[in-house]
Amino acid sequence: IASLTDAQKFQHLLRNALIIFIGMVVVIVIVLYNRYRFEKRSIKIIRAEKSRSDELLLNILPSETADELKKYGKTTAKDYDEVSVLFADIQGFTMISEQMSAQDLVADLDEYFGTFDLITATHGLEKIKTIGDAYLCAGGLPDPVKGTPVDVVKAALDMQQYVEKTKAEKIQKNKPFFEIRIGIHTGPIVAGVVGIKKFAYDIWGDTVNTAARLQQNSEKGRVNISETTYQ
């Protein structure tokens, strides 16, 4: 009877040990599974944030420049032999702005320049920046194959066509409207990123200055191109 009792005690201890072991295994499995889910969810969040950061970076920098910045933490300025620079400027902006509230003025600028963004993208151009009521973009950089002088001129004509259409709609509603002058010149430029905060991709050179002068001497509703661009 004593040995049977010892056997029963041993079986009881063995059963308890087995239950504890199984319980520990279950706990470990649950912990590992939760950790796996957490890591998987974290990786998904990190990838989504990285994708969003990359998208934001590409909104302000050309893809080639953005890749260089991510890889090296800095970028180098590049020379381009043939770039067509487009300057668009609103005629009489100061006088028009006095007839509008600040909110309406900014809303209209956003609508116009937002459409210009779509037009430049359609024709393979690179938007450089807006300067007050002026819009600057270029063709032939960073990819020299994209944005030929013909593409830039077509984009300019599309911009003027959009502005004329919007002008007619504004006149019907008895609202202030914009008219723009556009200048285009083709030649060598230097492009790169300046500063360490709020990165700004910009272009420099006499080609840019000439395009600006062509815009200043253009007529409203027209596109003024240089002889170089024409050729």
C-alpha cells in the first residue's frame, strides 16, 4: 500500500510538472506570437512612414537629388548644358490683390499654381519654385531627355489656355481674374540644393535671368521665347 501511494505521489508530481511545463510553453508561445505581431505591425508602420517621407521629399526635390541626399546626407550642384527655363508671372498682381480678401487671393493662387503643377508634370518638366505671384519651372533636368524646348513651349501654351478659360469664367461671375505673361529661354544652368533646413532645389545662371527678362517684356496672354529656344 505504501509503494502504491508513492507511485501515486510520483504520478501526481509528474502530472503537475507536465501541466506547469505545458503552461510555460503556452505562455512562451503567446509572448513570442505577440512579439511577432508587434514587430510586424511596427515594420508596417515604419515602411508606411518611410514611404510618406520619401513622397514628401520627392515633392520638393527631383528623384535623383532626393536619392543622393538620402544616401550621402548632402548633394552636389550639377551643370546642365541645355535647359529650357519658363517664368510665368501674373500681370498687375498688386492691383488685383487689393480687390480680394487674403483668403480668396491665396485660394486663387493655389488653384492656378496647382493646375500649373499638373501641366508641368504632364509635359515632363521640373517645377522649381513659386516666388510670390511668379511660377518657375524648367525642362531638361535632371533628365536631359525629358522636357525638350518643344515640351516647355507646349506647357506654356497650356498654362495660357487655362488662364484664359478661367478668366472667362471669372468675368461671367463678375470676379477679379488673373492674366499672365510667360518668358522662356534655353541655355546652360547650374542646379542644386542650398541650405541645411527646409531644403530648396534651385537653378542659377544667365539662362534663368534671361527667361525672367523675357517674361517681363512679354505681353499678357502671350508666350515670349528667345531666339535660342526658337532654334
